[in-house]
Amino acid sequence: MASVPLFSLCLPHGKLSPLSFSYRISDNLRSASASVGFSSIKKNRGFRVSVCRAAAVVFRDLDADDFRHPLDKQNTLLLRAIPGLNELGKALLGSMTEQIMLLENIGTSVLVSKNQLTELHQLMTEAAEILNLEAPDLYVRQSPVPNAYTLAISGKKPFVVVHTSLVELLTRKELQAVLAHELGHLKCDHGVWLTFANILTLGAYTVPGLGRLIAQSLEEQLFRWLRAAELTCDRAALLVAQDPKVVISVLMKLAGGSPSIADQLNVDAFLEQARSYDRASSSPVGWYIRNAQTRQLSHPLPVLRAREIDEWSRSQEYRTLLKRAIQMNAVQNV
């Protein structure tokens, strides 16, 4: 059966294969994810999350293109230019596949609500309000792999799944930033292209002759788009956290964090590591190695994501968004 992707926040994955995305749909059906991560924690033995105070700035009129990364815009246009991609994707993604994915995910997780894990529910509600988006359902799933992913099924309310190990790894603010990253995929309608392109790629590999050539071409375009989409969703995380160090801390912890050493991690040192990577890859040979290193990844390298979000947090574009939101909030309060 064809694989159908989710959006997840994890580390970079390699070439498209049964292990290339964080799939959790049985041995025969797997779902691709687009992921995100966040910052420091106390060493928890239980599953406890305190409510994070809502950010001061709410983006009441926020549009996806207000924060979409330029590479996301560019690569989305390239995907749309592929003849018949939309129609073929819809044909491949049948209702049976959707139903299996839906039941597999909600049947093995805990649904968050006002009466169940209420503090997590509030984190999601606040993040959605800040991004001017209807909050999806939220599930918590037992897993030793820190991850979060989003599933959007046509005609049904989308939902986000967060793994328990991620809750243990992150602070409250970081966890809310992860939820915001996942909301960014929904805000930008990433689900359509992630799902369709992934199914087409996997399906084309099974076609003899030209099928493999088509799949390889689609795979390269898909991975380029996936990496760009992650940069956009990191921006959504910053819009909710409104502190770049929170988002960068998530990326740092996903790269090499654990609950026992979380309080020893240093965001500034990780940013300097990112700058040293840029310097090391600035030569012609370094550029070639860097390109080869990232070409087959579904996610950008953590250090590159950290550098990107640090730069955007200091950009005029981000400051303008904040200023406009503050002005609108002031008018609304009056």
C-alpha cells in the first residue's frame, strides 16, 4: 500500500524509504512527518506539563505568506508546475488509506482536551490563537523517539501527535513552540504537497523503466520543498515563542539533547557552532560537500535551521510583523 506522509519535527532524514520519515502506520503503511523541537526542562519522571503564559502579541490578521520562507514559495511553485501532480495525488490517496491512518493514530494515543491533559490543551489553544488558526486536535503518544507530527485528512479535522519523550525533553515554552511549528504546516497548507508528492514518488519507483527516472526527479524536488517548508514552520514557532532562543534550543536538543543534560546546553554556543559550519563550508570544496550532505535530506541540518531562525528574528520582516500585530492588539483592546 502506498505511504502517506505526516508533518514532523525531527532531525534530517535520508533518501525516501520506509525509514525516511517518522511513520507509525503498521509495517505495510507508513506516514511521512515534518518535525520541530524546543528547549530546557526539569528532570521529569511523570508526565507533567504546566501551562505556558500566552504570548503578549497575537497576530490577528496573519496570513501564511506573511512569514513563508522565500525558498518555500519558490519550491511550491515548482511543485505546482508539475503537470497532473494534484489530480494524480488525489487518485492515489484513497479513502481507505486515510481511514487506516486515522484509526491507527487515534487508537494508540491519548486525546488532549479541556478534561484530559488540560495544560497541554491550553498550550495548543494559545498557539493557534496567536497564529490566527483554528486549533487542531492534539494527541499524546507513548514513544522513546522525540517527535511531533501533523496529519491532515481531507474532510476531517487535522490533528497533531506529540510523543511523550518530546514532552520530557522540552520546557513548556519549547513544547508550545513545537506545537506552533506543527500549526505552521496547517497554516501554510503543506499537507497537500507533502502527501501528493510523497505518494507519487513511492508509486513511481514501482513502475519499470521510466518510472524510476520519474521517481528520482520527483524525489529531488520533493526533498528541496520539504527542507524549505521546515524553515517556514520554524518561523511559525518563533511567532508564537517570540524569543529566538526558545526555538534554537529545541533544535539544539533534537540534535544532541537529553533530559539529564538539558540544563547544561548553551544556545549561544550552538549558534557559534552554526557560524563555524558556515565558515567551514564557504570554500568551493566545502560548498560541494555541504550540498552533497544536504541534497538527500528531508530536513535542513539543525545548525542551518538555527542560523536561519536567528537571522530572521533580527530581520525587518519579523519586526514589521510584530509591530503591526502590536498596533492591532492595541486597537482591539480599546
